[in-house]
Amino acid sequence: MRPSRLYRALLRLYPASFRAEYGGELWRVFEQRRRDAGGALGLVALWLATIADTLISAAQSHWDISKQDVAFAARTLRRAPGFTVTVMLVAALGIGANAAAFSLTDYVLLRPLPFWEPTRLVAVWERQLQSGFTNELSPANYRDWKAASTSFSGFAASTNVSANLVGLGEPIRLDGAAVTSDLLPLIGVQPTLGRVFTAEDDREGAPGTVLLSWGLWQNAFAGDQDVLGHKVTLDGEPYTVIGVMPASFAFPNREAQFWKATRFDGNAFADRTNTYLHGVARLKPGVSVAQARAELDVVTENIERANPKEDPGIRATVRPIRDELSQQARVLVLALSGAALCVLLIACLNLANLLLARAMVRRKELALRAALGAGRDRLVRQLLTESLLLALGGGAIGIVLAMAALPVLTRLVPSALPIAATPAMDLRVLGVAALVTIVAAVAFGVVPSLRACRGIDSDALREGSRAGVGGRRARLVRAVVVAEVCVSLVLLVSTGLLLRTLWRVQGRDPGFRTERVLTLRSWLPFPKYAKTGERAQFYDRVLTQTRALPGVSNAAYISFLPMAMGGGIWKANVPGQPPVEGAPRSVSLRFVTPDYFATLQIPIREGRDVSPADRGNRAAVAVVSESFVRRHWPGQNPIGKQLNVAFADRTVVGVAGDVRTRGLERESEPQVYLPYEQIPDGWMPFYAPKELVVRSSLDPAALVPQLRAIIRDVDPQQPISNVRPLGDIVAAQTAPRRVQLHVLGSFAIVAFLLAAIGIYGLLSFAVSNRAQEIGVRMALGATPGSIVRMVLREGFLLAAVGSVAGVALAWAAGRSLEALLVGVTPTDGATLAAALVVVLVMTLLGSGIPAWRASRVDPARVMRAD
Amino acid sequence: MTHDGSDPEKLLPLPPVTFHILVALSDQDRHGYAIIQDVTARTDGALTIQAGTLYRSIQRMLEQGLVAEKRTRPAIGEDDERRRYYRITPFGRAVAQAEARRLTQMVKLARACGFVPGKA
């Protein structure tokens, strides 16, 4: 590079205005100094000094100009407060929506999990070759897979447990996890206090040890530093506190309040079909997920060959732990981000329009400044500074809006994530908001600035010259309006699809009536209540006293509440119906006390309810659901038929209406209800009835203190948890959908309003520009009605073009939302029609006032004006 | 934009480069390179103003009314006619004098407390 070229390149660092004024002088001085430098050393010194000087003085020069521009822009904007506030608010909506959406996306999808090298952590599941279902691991498979595989540097397991904690004031019910001793070192989390489990804690018969969550330590032990060594009783067994985990630790989810060691006993490995362990493994460095999966396939085939009789057809599924997030959660977060981008796009389009209109009005001022010596670059820079100031103001308001929206967004976070914190407005989010702000400023500032300063000359100063009438500008604005209509139609259709889904889901009959039913849980611990007779005594005393309360009409106990617990699945066989390959045999199994069906108003279609006479020593009976009858005895009388479930043959004595045990959105297995006394002692502790349901003619919430007193009276050590109306459980089914809808819906409303404003702005401008033409038309006999039609036609034409593009895009958006839809197709005609009607309304709103104004043009006045 | 009639004291203290430029222009009008050479000569080579710094200073001094661009060019043959020459304005002279008084005052203070050897 020749020296002159290099120096000219350096000069480009200066602001254009400075360069234009002093570039030649600088160049001449430099040439002269180069001639006088003498010698290579002198030249090097000159270059070094010149480069440093240029960098510094160019930066200072830019700074000076920016200071002037900012001061000038601030003065200009203060003189137009209405314009300034409008622009900032519109920008705030776009920026705020994106900041909020990003804080959620970052939290759910992007941020690394709070573990050591989280990308190497994988979840390991059993996969049934035939059905493709994934299950938890059985202890035997966990043990064998761990021993045989070489892909992992560690392989641990956990299972969710819960226990009654006694000995600290009121007895409480806690959720927690039993973990293998290598789990915490594997994920790489250290305790805040004390130590984690060792292999010694995790063998059969070892003394009980427990780790507390930060929350439990704070609540139950008041953050006592001397908690280590403290003895507690979990489900009647003694445990010693050995440590406290940090507040940020939430494994396997936020519900976990304590951790204990798995302590498998010898029997645990006997049954390969007893699957309840969540496998977590760490890939060795350099090993891919696919490699680990391939290796486990070989391992599982070998195990199948070695144990041909035990549960065949089991393979492994290995997934990065991040991917455990459901497809629904992922789609939801992406949909929100997409919607936020749409809002930003519409906001920027509108602002570009607004700024363009303003710049055109200011052309005279700009031309004056150009005449006084300001270069075009200088004017563009001035206008850009203005839009940047506006965007910064909007960004600041937007962040406030996003912070206000955070509590709502937090409810969209799937609870399955092993993260303790909730989405927050942190530096990452602020950084993205700043980036969005600058992009927005450029997006809505550049085109208007360039357009406004194009061809600035003395012409613009001429009296009577119209502010920016021109075919090109009008075309640009029309394109903007079409884009706005298109994007808002996409949002409207997406929102409509979610709304229809919500209605569909809410309209489904759960199979039971929730009004005035209160539920609470009293989980009877084993081995204290291992004997069925002792449990029966507890239930009888509690239920008798409860039914005696004023207003109470029915009360009963059941293993699990519908919807609150979808599991509890068992295989049922019908004698004489050999198991058919691929035919479903699963049922949802529940043990109930008499009066359960009456309490939830589940109809008994045939036969009878379980009765107090169905004792352990009497004939085993069952009440089945209608769907069970349809599956096994279609068209026959089921009463008196036999089925085999839960280790015994049982006689059907009644048929109950179907209940959506798995929730409103999923198909449920047929239900089988067994009398609570017909469980052999010590068997199936998980299925022991624990949920109390009470129907009252008075306010059920008022019963809570009395129910507590009754249970305390029957067993003072028995904790009560999960007190809630049955209605809440059904409402919780649709709660996430309602939140989704609120968020997406508010985005759609914003987009709708912005698009309407866009149409309004365009047509108002067009009408005021065409006032003269309209005046002439009216003078020549056009009626106000025909003028209104003319203006409306323009609005509707734009809306129609935008809608055509929008329908195509909305179809694509609907397809990508498919995972969130239930009972509604992405191409739902009714939704599309409704969205188009809304667009029609939007167009009417936007074009109505300009059309009315056009019809009021006074021909005499506008024609006199020129 | 000139500051004739406004208070010279308002611009004090002057940035050193500004003061040096005013000094260089005190006896004759000069173009940019001549100013740089003059400052270097007067300070025995201790200070060489770089071109960017010089013209940024001049830009500001023009706005402040300390210097003016010279309209008449020097005699033909004396120098390149395309060059811009700068002259000190009366206001510039007043400001330079005020700055000099301020500096003298500072030196007096320094002497009084013994920072500078010499006549008290």
C-alpha cells in the first residue's frame, strides 16, 4: 500500500464533515512532514505519531459531533412531546416483548444447566422395542447396564420419593429423591454444609442419612448452622442430617426438599419389570450420544440373551439432559419468541412510517440547514441520532414492561427443569435488550433519514412545495402497511388456534363434578400402617367424624385423585381372553372406600358401589369403568364377570362412568376400583388410599380446620398436605394454556392495534395530500359517499394483499404450533375466518376516520388555498 | 460565531495546545504546517503538535472566535495559494493575555512558597 493511500484510509476515520473541511490540509501537512522526516527512523516515528494522533482526534471529533447532535435532538424532541411519547411507547412494546421473550428462552432453552460440564450429561431410559414407549430403569437393568457400558465416566440413578417428617413441630409431608451415592459427584454439585453420600451410606441396612434442601433447612431448621448430626424421622425411620445443598440446587426438579441414599435391598434386583429409576450418566470426553446409544443397544441385547425369560424387548434410550424438556415446552417458548419478533417488526415498520412522515414535514428545516453548509451525511447522522435517542427511551420503558411481565412468564416455565432460579432481568437479558434497541433504531431510522435527505436542495425551500408527495414514498408506505396486516394476521391466527384449543379442552367432561369438593392428603407411612386393618381403622374413624360435620354430605378415601396423578397403572387380564399381541391390557388401578363415587358424583351405571362388607376375608370384588366393559365385554352384562388384577381374581359388582384420570388432554386407561380392605397386609404401599375427598353443601374451605382437628385426634403424628378444592386440580389442567394464551394474545392485540394505527396513518396522510384532488372531485359532483368509498377501497385493497400473504404465513405458523394444539387442526377454517374478520375490523377502524375526513373536505377552501 | 465583547476569563484555563497556537499566531499569520514548526521551534523541540490535534483545536478556536481564517492570501510566490492561513482575532489576543496573566499568577504563588528558586 502506498503511503498516500494508507494515510487517506486513516483520514476516513474522521467524521465526514471534518474530513470535508480539513482533509486536504491534513494531507498537505502530512506530506510536508514526510518530506522533512529524513531517514527511515524518522519516518517510522512520524507514522506512529500520526496513527496515534488520528485515532485520538478522530474519536474526539466524533464525540463532539454526537454531543451536539444529542443536544440538538433532545431539544427537537422536547418540542414535539406527543410524537416523542408515541414513538417511545411503540418502541417500548416491541423491545419489551423481546426482552421478556428472551428472558424466558434463555432460561428454558439456552442457559447451561447448573451442573459441571452439563453438555456431557445424558438421561438414560428403557425403551420397549415393541411399543416404542420409554420407561424408567429397573434396578437390575441399571446395575447391569452400568457394569457393562464403557461410554460413561459415571452412571447414577435417582427416584422421586416422599416422606412424612416428624419431630419438628407439625408433622409435614416432604417431596424428595433417593439417589445413588455417585449421583451428586457425577453432576458435580457440592453441598453448602456437610458432605454428600458415600458408598457406605448407600448399602443395604446402612444407617439412614439425609441431605436437606436449602429451603427445608431455612424453613424447618431456621438455617441452624449446627444442623449436621441432627436426627429426624422420615416415615417412621431414623435419619441423620449429613449436609445441606445450595439454594441453586434443584434436582431432579424444584419440588425436591431432601435427598436420601437409594440403599437397594436384595429384593430390588429381582424383578426387571419394576421400573422406577431415572438414569443419569456422564459421557466420557469425546464419546457422542449416538455412540453411547449404540453401545447400550449391544449391552441390552446381551442381557436379553442371558436372561431370556425376564421382560424381553428392552433397549436403551440416551438423550442429552437438556433435551428432556418436552416438545410442547420448546414449541411454546419458540412461539413466544416468534410472536415477540412479529411485534417488534410491526413496531419498527410503524415507527419507520411515522419518522418518515415527520422527516418529510421537516424537509424545509433540513434544506435550510443544508443551505447553511451542513452536508447530507451530517443531516443523516443528525436524524439517526434522533431515532437512536427515541429507541433508547423506548428500550428503557420496554425493560420496565418486561420486568412487569416476568411473574406471568415464570408460570410458563416447565416445572420439570432441574433449575432452582426463576427467569430474571439479568445482564444477558439487558444485553439482548440493548442489541434489540440498536437494531430497532437502525431499522426504523435509516430509511426515513436517507429518504428525507435525498435530493435536498433549494427546491425544498420554495414556498408552496408540498411536503414529500411522491409515488416512491407512497409505495414504500403501502408496502409497510401490507407487511403489518400480514404479520398481525399470523399472530391472530396463532392466538385463535390456541384459544380454540383451550375451549376444546375446557369443554371436555372430566367424568366427575368438582363443585364444593375439598381434597387433602394424609399419606399413611409404612411400616406403621402396613397392616390393612390398621389403615381401615384410621379411614373409618376419620370418615365417620367427617361425615358428622355440618354440611358434609359425602366423604371418602382413594389411592390417587384423578388428574393430580395419572399413573398407578396395572395390567388386568380377563380369564378366557388370552392376551393378544399389541392389545392394550393396562388399567388405572385405584383402591377406594365406599362413597367415593357419590362424593365425586361419578355415576354408577350398573350394579353397586364397593361396600363396607367387602372385607379382606370376603370375595374379592371390583368396580370397573364403562370403557373397561367396552374393551372386554362389549354388549354383555359385565356384572358377575371375572378379571385378574393386583394378584387376585376379582368379580365385577359395578360399572362406573369413565373418568379422565390422565387429564383433559390425554387419553386415559380404563379404570378399575377395588375396595380399600382387599389389599393383603404390607402389599402395594403406594396404592394405599391417601387422598381424602369431602363434598359439603357449605363452603368446603371452611372445613379445613375441623378436618385437621379430626386427623390430629385420630393420629397426632399424621401430617396433612395438598389441601385444595377439587376444582383447582381441574383448573390446573388448563392453567398453562390460559397463561400461554394471555401472553400470545396480548402480543396479538398489540400487533393488531399497531397495524390499525399504521393503516390510519397512511390513509390520513394520503387524504391530506389529496385534499385538493378530492375537492376538485366534489366540485365536479362526487358525493361524500363516493369519496368515502374511494378511501375505504384503498384501505381494503392493502388489507386484502396483506391477508393473502398472511394466510400463507399463518398456515406455516399453525403447523409449527401443532404440538400445542388439541382437537384443532393448524388449518382450522373457523379460526382463519375469525382472524380475517378481525383484520376487516382493523381495516375499517384504520380507514374510517380518514375516509370521513375526506368526505368533509370543503371544495371551496382547498381550491382557494393554491 | 465570535465572542467579541464576551468575557475572555470564561475560556480559562486554556488547553496548552490552544495557548501554543495563539502564541504562534501572535507575530504573523500562518498556515497549519507553519504553526506546527513554530511551536516546535519555540519549545526547542519539546512539543510537536500532531496534525489531527492541530486542526481539531483550530476548528474549536474558530467556533470560539479566537482565530479567523485569513481571507487575503500572501504575496504571489511566497507560498502555496491553496493553503488556509489563520490569524489571531482581538478576542484571541485578549484570551491569550488573560491566560498569560493567570500563568504568571501561578508562578508567583509557586515562588512565594519556594517551589521556584529566584527573585521573590
